[in-house]
Amino acid sequence: MRNVVVNEAQNQPSTAERRRSFIGALYRQSRNLRSRDKHLAARARATLARLRRSLTDPHYLPEAYDLLAESDILAYHPASQERPYLLVAGLFGVHPLPPQDDGERWRLGEALAHLGEHPSAEARLRQLLNADFPTLEYRLRQCVQLLHSHNIPLDYRWLLEDLLEVHKCAAGSQEDYRVRLMWARSFKQRQYQLRNTTQQPTPPSEHQGDDT
């Protein structure tokens, strides 16, 4: 009996694998949206619309929960840890990315820096730095809408990792501070680079190429 339990545990996907599966499921919706198969594209368009609406209307949450179930998030994570996944799913519905090989993806601070001299760019960043999680959800929706309007890609894998960290730790804790410090640091670093070079460097996202 003990060997059966051990074998079952060994066959369970790791936390990192479940997260990759979840993000991969989102990116598949983006690819399907651009499919030549009109029926597949229409289903993806409807799915993304429901994910987007789930940010403000709980009636559309089942669509997001489908992705969590397919990725084994529901099976292995308590309900208290679901909110970052639901938030990322909704944000992806607002700003779905093109297929991976069509361009770069930027971490949150870097993406905001790519707004250039847009008057809202740094203001949006500052609003993220001291917001509690419920307020952060609202502020992120504003940021992602702004990125979408300027066609600036966002790395949702990194965003999920950041939000999971912020969600689980106490507000104002060292871990919470570290994530927000990285947002501010990457924003200023990318902003400086863009102001001082005519050639934009490739984003240093270690997750490029992981998601399918």
C-alpha cells in the first residue's frame, strides 16, 4: 500500500509544471484566436471575452476555473491560493498575446517602460507599489488595458509568479517589498536603456521558449 502511495506522489505534476500548464493554456487561446479555422478562432474569441468579463462579473468565473481544473491547479492547491490564477486569466482576456515566436514578452516593469514618455506610465507603476491585493487587482487591470492599447506584450508567466508571491505574504513584508522593488527597478532600468540606445535589447525573460 505504501508503494502505491509513493508511486502516485511521484506521478503528480510539480507546482512548476502546473503553472506552466496553466500559462500554456492561456497562450493556446491566443494562438487559436489567430487560427485559420474560423470555428476555432470564434471559440477562442468567446473564451477570451468571458475571461475578460470574469474580472468584474463572477458569472464568468467558470471559464477561468476550467483552465485551473485542466492544469491541475484545483486538484493540488487550496482555494485560498486561487486568486492570482483567476486574476492572470482575466488579465490575459484583456490583453491576449500573439504566438510566442511573433515577438518578445516583457516583465511588468519593463512593459510599462515601453510606454515611453506616456504621461501615465510612471503614475501607473507608483500606484502598484503600495497597493494591497484587492486594490492591486484593479490597478493591474488599468495597466494591462494601457499596454493593450499600445500593443506592448506582457510576460504572463512572470506576472503569475509575482502575484503568487505578493498574495501569499503579508503586506509590507520583505517578500512583498522584494517583488515591488523588482517592478520599480526593471521599469527604471528599461526606461534608461530605451532613452539611451536606438536599438532595443532582447528582454531577459528566462521563460522564453518554455510555454507551448
